[in-house]
Amino acid sequence: MSYLDIEKKHLVNLGYSLKRELLRSNRAGSYSNSTLLFCNTRKYHGLLVCPVPELDNDNHVLLSSLDETIVQRGKEFHLGIHKYPGDVWEPGGHKYAMKFEMDPTPTVVYRVGGVKLKKEFFFIANETRVLIRYTLLDAHSPTKLHLQPFLAFRNVHSLSRENLYANTKVDKIPSGIKMKLYEGYPYLHMQLSKKAEFVVFNNWNKNIEYIEEQKRGYDFQEDLFVPGYFELNIKKGESVIFSAGIKQTVGANLEKQFDAEKNKRVARDSFEHNLINAAHQFIVRKNNATEVIAGYPWFGRWGRDTFISLPGLTLSIDDVKTCKAVLTTMSNELQGALFPNIGSGDNTSLNSVDAPLWYFWALQQYFPHCSNKQSFIKSFWDKMKGVLEGYRNGTEFNIHMEKNSLIWAGVEGKALTWMDAVVNGKAVTPRIGYDVEINALWYNAIMFSLEIARLAKDTEFINNWSNLPEKIADSFISLFWDKKKAYLADYVDNEKTDWAVRPNQIFAASLPYSILSKDVKKAVVDKVQKELLTPKGLRTLSPKNPMYKGVYAGNQETRDKAYHQGTVWPWLLGHFADAYLQLHEKSGVKFISKLYYGFEEEMGRHGLGTISEVFDGDPPHNPGGAISQAWSVAELLRIRKMINNVNKKNTSK
């Protein structure tokens, strides 16, 4: 068996197979996502999901699924499976699944009597196209294959219903058909590498249910349009390729394209290789811009997540060029002192106090890899100064520097830090005032900027800013540190100091320029380790706190109330590891390595070959949220790099 093979006894167990999802994406923001047996359990699932700029630039499901049927001696054996009301699973094709293989591409082998059929799946890296290759491994009588497409043509956040507006016309093209259910969409071209007949019957398949949406408290039923099916003969040992894309292709070239794509793939034969493959999936290049998708299947480009995840996704795998490209793209989108956190253009939201400060950290990680320091100054120095001036003088959302040189931020009804859940118009963790991580980032940003200013010989900046770090440090310790408690407060407003034990204090210990003395840093790391550390990351609130929520589940309101009130986030582990290794160096490698390799079991859970967004705060720390999150993957890769660097440093002594 290879790294992520799954046997029949697990595949036929829907409780097992439907909890494990496949994800493949291209470099233009399109993706394919479903469960092991291609039974969709989310509205976000689909074989071909892509942005439609002509409509809203959001992702849309074009091809939801493709059901296969084996026909022998007049009998039909259906390999597909869908959920219908009344706990009905039809047509029940999972019972024919024999095994699943992950490498080099997702592959399912089915056995129906004497028939053995292999299904291999590819999402083309540089094109919005899905290729599925069917190979008849064994058969003892003439065999036909039916391929039945289920079409959605709707936004990923919505569901479709039978209607009179859908254009159900089937247009024939070489080697297949094309369809466009609604205006504004591109055509979906479905073609085969072998001549086939398309049998038209135009049917709405009604009330398909998505069990994960039902669990999450959302609408979960939809109607999908089935225009008919492809019918073709297939012989023992023969392969046939199905293609679905937004552009027409040549059927005769599909085999060659499939093999070329297969040869380009990095093997998913180890923990590290799966992480590297996962990292590649978040990078999107389009319209001369390079961006980071925050997570799949429902996140788009987020400013905060981009800067936090960028070093891990790129520098940790020696991809300096992509790191610079993303930093350049984001720098061009700076508006005053703030970056777009969500959306773009007219739909931009600037509601992040930390994104601009994480920008400095991302630049700081990139800087040692930059061969031309003067080019760095030319590209980014003015942007850096603009952010700092904006924070010092004041900008939107009441973000400004107070007389004590610390940053105050926040307005009612808004959550500006990464703890940004809002329920019924109220922030779950409002944190209006002085936030511990914001001011740790503020100090780090100024110190790094002074480093660049000296290189740029910017004496004006040096004169205006060199006196601030000492003031910030004094105010920070006075405001956030309590010697008796031996940890840092989470935030301070005009009325109180919030001493809830949260992970935000770890950044004060992990950042390259830290305010904290070694003793204070150790106290902070010890407190975080004692009350927040789990095998899957850091809890967002100590279990000792009465507001702690140990399980992330239920409808949106219930989940949002738990999101930052105890739920575990893997990305926080990167900064814990950073601080821990700074303190313990070589002696700390064994402990951090154990945490890192503890995630290897996640390769076969939730999102196969990737890392989930969150985990429950309570054991057994079940995964939840998005199946593949950029900063979760990124920080594990960064931890891997930290471990290697410490080992290398000690080897060279």
C-alpha cells in the first residue's frame, strides 16, 4: 500500500468515507472538492467549481457530479451515490468500491461481479478543466459505460431549484456537448477521448441533500439538472477520458494531456510532500496578480491570512519568487494605512487592525531571502512608512496611537482582530482598546522599519521614530504584565483589564523583535503550554474560563460563539514553536518535533493530504471548519523549517 490508500471495509462505511474529502485546485482559483466516493455532502462540493467574473467574481458550481453506470448483458450497475430525504442513499454505488489510492492522483477501483473499473481524477493545474480516466481492468463479456452529468450553475453559497429559466438546450460539439444553463455563465464543455453517443432526456434530479450543510444549520436540499448521459463501449484494458472545462478541447488529445499532467505532479508519498502539495493549492495567479486563498472550500482571498500564511507557504519551501509576487500584489492594494481584509474593488472590507502589522512580519521574513536590498527598499519602504504614519496619526475604526505610544483600536459592533466572530451584530470577543498582539506587532513593525531606515539612510524617519520603541516597551509591560499572575493580559480598555488566558500573548514572545525579557517570555510560554496547548494547536481560551466552549459544532450562531472561545487553531502552533525554540534551542527540538509529526495522522482525516481550519478544544480534538486552511498548512511547514534550522545550527558548531 502507498501512503494514503484506503481499503474496501472503510470505503463502504459511509460514516467513514463521507467524513474524508478530496480537494484539487488550479492556479486560477478554480477547484474540485468532494468526498472519497464523489458523493457530495456540502453545497460547496463539485467536480468543477470556478470564479465567474462576469457575474460576481465569486466561485460557482458548474458540474456538481458525474455518475457512472456499468452495463453488461442488459443489466445496469450504478456507481454513483446521492443522499435523498428519509435517509435514502441512491443509487448506492459505494458498495462496489474496492479501494482508494491517493498517489499520484485520486483513484477509486470498483468491482461489479467480473467487472473491474479504475477511475483516476485530475484537475488541470493551469486550466479550468477536470479530467477523469476510466480504465476497464477486467471484464468477461461486452461492457458499456454510461456517464451522467449533474449540473448546478449556481454560486457556491446558494442552492439551485427546478425552474423555467434554465436553458436546457444541449449543443453538440466535436467529441461531446456543451451547455450553459443561465446567461452570464461560461459554457461547460463535456467531451470524451473516444466517440460516444449522448442520450438526451432532460431531467431535474430533485431534493439531493447535503448532510454537512444540514449539520451547520443551513439550507441543504437542491435540484440538479441532468441533461442525459454519454454511452460508449469499453473493452478490457481500454482507457477512456472524460473532460469537463470552460473551454473546448480536442478529444484526441485528452490521453496525452492526462499523461503530461500526471508526470508533472509532486508525489504525495509522505507527510512533508502532502504539506508541500497542499501549500501549492492556495496560490492563485490571475490578471497579473498573485494571491493566497485563505482556505477551501468557502474562503476567498483574505488580507490577514495572506500575510500570516505567506512565509510558510513560500519561503519554507524555498519559493522566494512567489513570496515577492504576493507581497507586490498586496502592496498595490494598500488603501491609506489599511489593507483589504475581505473582497476586492467595490466590495472591499478594510476591517482588520492586524493585517497591516502582519504585512511587516511577512516582509521581515522575506527580507533575508531578498538578494537586492535596494530593490526591497524601492518596492516596499514607502508603503511601510505609510502604514506606520496612519497608525500614529489615526485611521479608520478608531485605530490610533495614544499618548503612551500604544495602539488603541475598535468601534462597537466590529471585531478588528483575528478573533473576528460576530453574532447578531455583536462581536463575540470585541477586544476594543489595547490588544496585546496588536501592540507586540506594532513594536516589531517599528523596530524592523528602523532597521530598513538605516539601510535606506532615511534620517528623517530615524529621527521621528527611534524614540518610540522604548516608550512602547515601558507602556506595554506596565499595561499587560502582572508579575503575580505571570502571564500577559489579553486586552485593556478604559474600564478593565481582561485577564482571560488566550493565545494572543504568544506573539509577544515569538516575534523577531520582542518587548519581553527572557524571564517574562518563559513565563508566557509556560502559561500557554499549561492551559492552551493541545496536540492540534492552541486553544483560543483556557478551559478554566467559564466562557470556554470545548466543541466547535452546531448551527452558525453556536459555532461562532465557540470559534474563539476555546476552539483550537493549528496556525497558532507556529508562533508557540517559534517562542519555545528561542528559549530552549536544541533541547526543545524533540518536543516541537513531536507536535509537528502529531499532525501526520490528519493526512487521512477530514481533508485528505491537508490540514483543517480548526479542531475541538476538548479531546479527541476532532477537526472542523474548512477542510484545508492556508495558515494551518503554512505554519506546519514553517515549524518544519525551524526544526531543520535549529538542527543545522547545532551541527555546524
